[in-house]
Amino acid sequence: MQTAGGVSARLPIHSDLDLVWVRQHVRQAAAQLGFGLVAQTKLVTAASELARNTLVHGGGGEMECAPVSRAGVPGLRLTFSDEGPGIPDLDRALSDGYTSGDGLGMGLGGARRLVHEFRIDSSPGTGTTVTVTSWSAKPPLPREEA
Amino acid sequence: MTAPFPAPYGGHVPVLRLGGVLLVTFQGDLHDSQAEQLQQDVSEAAADNRVSGVVLDLSGVELVDSFLGRVIGDIAAKTRLLAAETVVCGMRPAVAITLVELGLTLPGLRTALSTEDAMRLLGQGSVSPRPGRTRQESP
């Protein structure tokens, strides 16, 4: 489960309290990898949005946190997965203002703007997996355009 | 499970009355349910104490996501209906940068840099307002 450094972890997402755990783990892991304060705050906020989606829309799941490295620049990869109903229309779910719950509809689209790389795999019936990666310094490769 | 990091500390939100103003000081990381409870507590306290203003001090908050952002906006809307003006103060720069990139600009919310400025903005300070220290976001 956990490896040296305490960055790698697999955290369950089944309650409000788990969201707090996720935020604090990501905050400390990012700080350990040398993320600046603004970069930490962006990544933690994205993690909070995605973890809440996993909890509210996916019926719970987990987050996997792993350190990554590219061209010598450390980064953090977060994978949120659930086995919920899935998202039938990804384009619509990613657009601002679209909400299937009682939120503001900023969750997915907002989270995508806060990270360097964003990938979502979902189809009805199989659940949803969202993978995001941010780097502690300027991205070594051009930003992935969505 | 074994904790890789220190256990999360629970958020804590005291609501104090200072003259005609309620001072709400956010501290730490709030659970969603605590944030929802807070909305109700502030609305009730605003009506019970017949205050004219509510100051939300966010200086102890490291993260405002869309949920907490909505709670803050809702508190401002609810207190307005109860004849009290809400001013948000002390937001950290990293939080402000992140909120805007997230797409949440909280239009119409009155803001101040410090609690003192917020109190002054609500007419509760002893010193006359200094221009340039308070700001109001245009809708």
C-alpha cells in the first residue's frame, strides 16, 4: 500500500471524513515533492472536487496517489476510481454549469483546469476512472490540450 | 488503516457577536456536513441577534473548493434576506487564484483584506474607512 516517502497511498472514499483525508494526503504529498503553495492548492482543490464526485456520483470508491517523474521533474499522479453508474455524456459532464447533483456544476471542468494532465474513462455500467497529473515545476512537455 | 500522515484535524467554526456584527472564523478543513450545518447556524444567529452584518474570516482556510464556495455564497444570500450584509475577509492569495481558475468568482460578494477592514466596511470600526483597502467585486 504505502512505499517510502509516504507519497504513494491508496485511500478509500466513502464518507465526508475520507474527503478530508484525501485533501490532507495530497497536500502533504505535493509539499514533499516540492510543489509551491499555489501549485499545492490547485492540486488539492482538484483532488477535492474529484473525490467528491467519486463519493456523490460514483457511490464511493478510492484514490490512488503515486509519485511520477518526467525529465527529472517530480510530479504527482492521482487516480480516482469508482464502480458507480458511469457518465453517459462525457462532453456534457465536463462543461461548466452542468450538474447532475446539487452542486454548481464546476467539479469536473474546474478540476481539469487546475491540473496539468487530465484523463477520464467512463461508460454507463462500468464506473468512472479519472486520472490527473501535475508537475512540481513548469510542465516539461507542452500542456495536454483537452 | 495505518496513517501515512498525522490524522486530519476537524474543522472548527466559532460564531461570535461583536456589536451589531457576527464574526465567523473558519479554521482548518471543514467536512461537507459541518459546512452545511454552519449555513444554518449563521442564518439563525443572524436573525436571533438582529445583526446588520456578518464577517466570514477565511484567513485560516487553506482550500475553498466548489462546495465550500457554494456554502459561502449561500450564507451571503441567506443573510441578505435576513437584513444583514456579508463580507468575506482574509482569503489567502493561493485560494483566490485557485477559485478563479476553478471558475468560481463569487460575483457580488463583498470582500476585505482583514477582519478589521471588514468591520470598518460594515460601519463597526472606530476608524474611518481607508480607501483602497477594501474592495467589492463587480457582479
